Amino acid sequence: MQARSKAVYENCTVLDISGNLLFRASRKRLDWYLSRDLATLIDDHTIQLKFANRGTGRSNEPFYLQDMRNACVVCGTTDGLTMHHVVPHQYRQYMSTDIKSRSSFDLLPVCMRCHDQYERHATSFKKHLEKCFQAPLEGRGWVERRDIGQAGRAAAALLSQHADKIPEARRAELRRTVQAVAEARILLFSDSARSCIEAWKQEQLDLSSEAHQGVLRELCEMEVRVPGPDFCTHGEIVVGAVDRAQSDCAMCDECRILVTGGVPALVVAWRRHFVQFARPEHLPQHWVAEYPSLSIMFTKATKTYLMKHWYRSELIPLYATCVGAVGVCAYFASRALKNPEVVWDKTNNPYPWLHVQQNENIKLMDPNGRFEKQWSRDRL
């Protein structure tokens, strides 16, 4: 990774038609509005829209309205900066649009030295997710094309500078291997190579021909291990499992929390990991790991988890019993708190039992009918 040659934040301002701040943008975004005559240039870094916007932009999100400092959020240096993805792209690209739309919140300027130091910890966290979610870092669903590997080794031997020292019988065998695989995999070659392969049916492979050597070089460069039809990347497996609330007995407690909280919990986990191991001392104002609070935490994944593990028919009697027990306890607790022997106001009502009349019942029931009415507390 190379350091950026221009500033990370250009801190340009976009105002609505009333002059209120909508959001901060790059110079490229300002030029886009100006080139289409959609805005008026106020100064070098400010434009005002000529039309009434339908939304409020970022006016209710102070993080996006502030001037951002072009300095490393970890050590504060202004040299050799790069944009660090707090939530790695290999996970974010598989998240929903409502989460990916806040991607700039998780893009922070970090210098090359601090970036390299943190990436070691990030790799360890990825390996931890690999173990808990059974998601290999290189992905799952690779296909080994063994015939191409064998033909590639044969082509490399025929192209080597010591090919003339190979016995003629062995060279003939290598030619047959290359021709057989090339004819079977002809669609993988370029157009010029295909014409040569078609000509092999009438003539023998000529190692002195530049066109034939081009076919051999293409065969040597072909990948033996390629993604299959069911290939899934590491990030796709992890995000998919979290989104579908798929837990496993081999998971640690932290990963089970991720599954319960859904994709937003995974985003928060990466932010907390960055804060814990990178130890940034110059974070922008209003940047918190839990942004934008817990309002979006109750997502589809959480609902799916609750419906799957809580709303089971066999658990209904248990829920009914618990609700009934809590209700009875609350009722008797309220009666105990209203008992005339309980003093709440020592100044105005120090002796509440003196207000009980002889014909008033203070018990729960009156089976003998000795009292005319039920006593009720009318004051603290």
C-alpha cells in the first residue's frame, strides 16, 4: 500500500437553497454540481444548491458536518497518510446498503507505520473469525484443474533452455500432453492461440515457431486453482452467517454475541478492535464505536434469531407460567406497599394505620362478611 499523494479530507461545504449546511464533500463533488449548473459557487470551498433538496443530508449527524483534520488518527503525524478501512472491505462489500452508506465513517487517515502495526492485529482477528465461522481466509469452493497443472509443467519443460537435452521420446510425450490439454481447454486461450491449436490437428507442435511458443507460454501462465461455481470468500461466509443468525457450538462467546446482534454488531466489533489495538489518540469528534447508536441493532438477523430460538411452540407454557408468576408477584408487592403498616410520609402521615375504620377490611379477602367495605389507601 502506498501513501496518498493528495489530502485525505478536502473539507468542501455544500449548502442547501436556504443556506443551511447539508454535508461536507470533496472538490470533485463540488465540480460535479457546478458543471451541471446545479449550484452556485460561494467561495473556493463552498457551493450553494439551486434546487430544493428532498432530504436533510447530514444536517442531523455532526460527525459529517465538522472540518476533518488531515493527520493520522493514531499518532497525529501528517506525513505518509493512507485511508484505513476500520471495517475491512472484504466484509463491508457483502453488507446491506443502509450499513455501507456510512462507509466514510469507517474510513480514517492513518500513517503507513501505524497502519502496518495495526494490520498484524487485524490479521489475528480475521484468523479468529476464520476458526469460529469455519471460513477459510482464502475462501471456500476452490477447484483444482490438475490437467492444466500437468500441461503447464510440460510446456515449461519444452520452453526451458535445456529442452534440447531432453530425450526425444520424453519430448514427444510432453508434446502429446500439451496438445491434448490445449485442445480440451481451447476456450481458455486467446484468439491467436486458438488458431494455432486448431492447426495442430493437421501439423505437429513446432517448438521453433513463435506462435506455438506463445501457446505454451499462455499454458504456463494459467491458474491451476480457480474459484468454482460454489465459491464463497471469507467475508461472504462470515457476513452471511451473521446476517442469517447461524451460530455453532464451536463459536466463542464473542462470536455468539455477533450472531445475535447481526451485521451491525460485526461493524461495532471491528471498530472496538481498532480502538483497542491501534490506540488512536486523535480520533475526530463524534466518532464512537457504537455509531449510529443501537437504533439499527434490531435488524433482520436479530428478528430471525428471536423467531428461531425464542418463539417455539414448546416454550409457550413456560412463557405463560413465567408471565403469570411475575404478575402475581407484582400484585402482592403492590398490596404490601399499600399496607397501612407501611410508612411513606413521616411528616404528613406518620401513623397510616390510625386512618383504618372498624368497618374496613385490610386483608385480601373477607370470607365471613364481617366488614362493610374494603380499605384503600388515599394518601402516602
